[in-house]
Amino acid sequence: MSVKHAMNLIQDAKKNFALRTKLNGLSQNELKPYLYKTGYVFTPEDFDMAADHLHMQCQTYNQADEHLQLVMWLRLLLE
């Protein structure tokens, strides 16, 4: 179930500029509690599985590139 939560975060961050802005503005101490409060509960392994699954669904090089950039940004935030 938590892989689904990680997939939701990736997909929501892709579509929702306000969410990306909110995540970017949070401190390291505020980020995980915010994610838990908003229903994005997952482990780092779940995130990796979700990122790989969504990467395999990309149909063009541009989609794959955009996906990988977003995933890299999210990984930096989640460290």
C-alpha cells in the first residue's frame, strides 16, 4: 500500500505546482511530518519501486526525462 502512496506523491507532484512549491518551502524537519499528515506514507524502498514502475510507463524519451528529473528532485528533498 505504501508503494501506492509514493506513486501518488510522484504523480501529484508532477501535476500540482502548488504541492511542489509547498514541498520545496518546507525544512527537512517539517517535510516528513507534512507528508505523513497528507497521506504520503512510504519507505525509501517503496519510493524507489514507485519511481521505477512509473518510469517504465513513460512512452517517450521526453516523458522519461521529465519523470527522472522530478524523481531526482524528490529524492533530494527526502534525504
